[in-house]
Amino acid sequence: MELRDIEIFLTLAEEPHFSRTAARLRLSPARVTQAIQKQERQVGAPLFERTNRTVRLTPVGRQLRDDLRPLHAALKDSMERARLAAQGITGTLRVGMLPVKEPDLPVGPVLFAEPRVVAVAADHELTRRGSVSLEMLADFQQAGPPEWPDYWADGYMPSHTRSGRRIERGPLVRNTEEVLALAGNGEIVNLFPAHMRRYWSRPDIAYLSVRDIDALVWRTGAENEAVRALAAVIRDLGPFAPDG
């Protein structure tokens, strides 16, 4: 079975509709029909049950789909790695996000744009507002990060507002659970990425909207084709902005 025929079969199994499969693969419906008929002759059994209204896999078709999916994915990955290797792009590029100000870390394009939220106690006075500003947060303590450079801490919760008011840092914390426990008790407020609403929902915590962005940075001596390719894609497409 040729690679294109495998793609036709798997796409039809996913849709399942001959015309939509043809449109998705930019083929004619006749080409899709011919490929499926050829596969059924090779297997010796129908792969799809066809009626005037529906197309669905037979038991043999389901087995073939389940067997082919991982093989097809592995083959596509192998071809993509070979294509990248031909361009000098090899290995795995790992991306993390931290605010940085180091001489050997150039700042590239904005990689990730996600709204910020402030975690406060569910009955906190700020919950009467739909969103908050840093000026409002100056009236409350934030968590004290353990042994971070000051600019790291400022990247998550600035030490001063734009008008110059100081945002006090309170007790040192070691992890997210400790931060949320203090916030839930009303002792602190704390900035987080907006996805905290989804993954760290708690009855004693309310998340109020604030916005912020992060940029792509890399170590000067480690710049390579993979880093340059990623930076080029980000410049072309703009920062990723999740739903939060």
C-alpha cells in the first residue's frame, strides 16, 4: 500500500465522506474511490460499509485503521526529521518562559501572549471588580519568591506600579500550593498566567483579570538553525495567545 493510499484510507475513516475526503486531500472523488477499491481488493474484504447516506468502517476496516495510524504517524515524523536535518536543523529544541536580563541572552520576538490573573481570596474586596490594575495591587502584599533574581520576581509581580508605588512582598513561598493557601486566607494576592483558572480552580480562590506578555530569549552561544527557524516562525505568525 502506497503512502498516498494510506492517507486516503485514514482520512476517509476520520471524515467519513468521500467528497469531503477528496476536498481535504485535494483529490478527485474518483481518485478516492479507486484507492479504496484497490485496498479492498488487496485485503480481500470490504473496508467500508456504503449506503446512500452513510459511510462507515467495517470490523476489518477498523482493525486496519488502528494498525495503520501509529505507523503512518511514525513515517510522517521520520520524513519531517529528515527534511529538517537536510536544512541543518537537528535535535530537540526545548522552550521555557522566564523574564530575563542577562548579557548572554538576546531577547527575540514575543513568543507567548497570555492574559494574567490575580489570585485573591474568594471574599476579597477586589472581587467586586471585574479586573484589576497594578495600582490596585499596591494596597496588598504579594508572595515573596525564594532566592530569585529581583528581575525574575518583578517579571511575575512588579515591585512598583507605574506611578512608583511599592508593591510589598510578604512571606516567602516554595510552591504554588503555598501561594494559593496564603491567597485563600486573604494574606496575599498573587499574579499568575490565566490558565490557572482552568487547572487550579479552588472554592477559596477567585482569579481577577490582568494582562502581560513574555518574549522569546536564547543563550547567545547556543544559537543555531533550530532557534533561528523558531524565531522566524514567531515573527511571521505572531505570539501564541491561548484562551486562558
